[in-house]
Amino acid sequence: MEQMRYNLLFRWFVGLAIEDAVWDHSVFSKNRDRLLEHEVMEVFFTEVMSLADKRGLLSREHFSVDGTLIQAWASHKSFRAKDGSDDRLPPPSSARNADTDWKSKRRSNDTHESSTDPDARLFKKSKKSPAILCYHGHILVENRSGLVVGAVVSYAGGFAERASALRLLDCVPGGHAKTVGDDKAYDTRDFVNDCRARNVTPHVARNDERYGGSAIDGHTSRHAGYRISQVIRKRIEEHFGWGKTIGRIPQTVYRGIKRVDQHFKLRWPRAI
């Protein structure tokens, strides 16, 4: 809004003449709430999909799915005990924030939550990565043109990727046979069985190092279509790469899962 007062390019983009008064910043906040209330992002997303479908750009049978972490707009210091036991921090010795020592103290989503963004969850992607307050963002891509046909944000957790993948597949119309390409994180017997129950063949990357072996049998992995899905599914990383460098989703600037979900959906009506 500050730029709007003196940047002619900004004024031209939104249709304001030089002598026109600039809107109050609260207009955008109110409009954002209206977009949430009326689920405008979902309608916009559906309209983009309809146009692409009419032009024959969408595959109705072959898809890929993956997820990524979205860092929440909240700090570790906001992750406080729900029972209020650590609300009283010692006063800071200087102008900076008070020091906090979490060494040997157990902190989990069951006992703690962020006072800044209660919807954010403490989660880490692997044993070697640090735990952060975050959300999980998921996208479903059709394999013909690489267009994102489904996007959703969920609470971060160990089952979030697989549960959200099934949720996105349920939104694909038609009960005909489909395939879905995934990485090794989806190689579990529950996910494979849930896909087959939906008439979806899981072209999941085999994780032979998993205890009990891969859930993908040789009957599935021997076909050429499985190998093709494993090649094409990697294109989904191009979407995440674009989103994290240009789309500004490495760390959201919104709080609350509904607002983060709206921001996430707005990133993806694009094709590779």
C-alpha cells in the first residue's frame, strides 16, 4: 500500500489514476476474509481445470502426487505448554527477547501449541533435519501436461502425505481405472490397499529397505507404465521448485490453516 502511493506501475496495474485516492489497507484484509468465506479459491481452481479439460489438456487416468513442508509464521518461542506451565519466562536482561532453554525438556504437539498460530504443528521431515512449526502442502498433478489438478494444505504429521493423497484422488471424477505415481514415502501397505480399493493402481517407488519389504509387488512394477510413471512423477518437483523460489511458499505469511490453504491453492493453476 505504501508503494501504491507513489509507484505509477502499481497504480496502472490496479486501475488507479494519478489523482485517485489510495484505498485503506484494511480493504485487502476484508476482501481476504470474503474470499475465505465464499471459498472463491476453490471455484477459481475448478474453473481453470474446466477450461483445461475442454481443450484436451488433462489426462483422466494418470496422475502423480507429492507433498512439501510449509514453514509456519510462528517461532519456536511461541510453542508453549497448553497447561500454561511455562508461561512465566524470566524477564530479559536487555532489550532483546528473553533466553529460553529447552534442553532435556520434552515438547510435543500433544502437550504444546503455538500461541501465535495454534494450527501449526512441530514436525521434521527426517531424522537429520530440525523440527519446525509447519504445515503440509500437497498437490496432485496429471501426467499429460503437468497441470496441477488438486491442492490442499493439512496439519503436519507422519500420516499427512498419504491421507491427503487419498483425499485428492477422491476428488478426481469417475470410477474408471487410474494410476498415481508417488515416492518411497507412500510405500506402505495401508496406502497401497486404499488406492486399489479406489480402482487406482499405485505406481509407488519401491522401498525395499522398509521392514517387511516393499508393498509394491512384481506384478505392478514389471509393467512399462510403472516405469513411465516413476519418470514423470519427478516433474512434480518443478512445481515445488517454482513455488519455493517465486511462489513464496517456503514460509507462509498467513496464520491459520484456512488462510494458508487459500494461499497455497492460489500458487498452482499453472502447467509445466
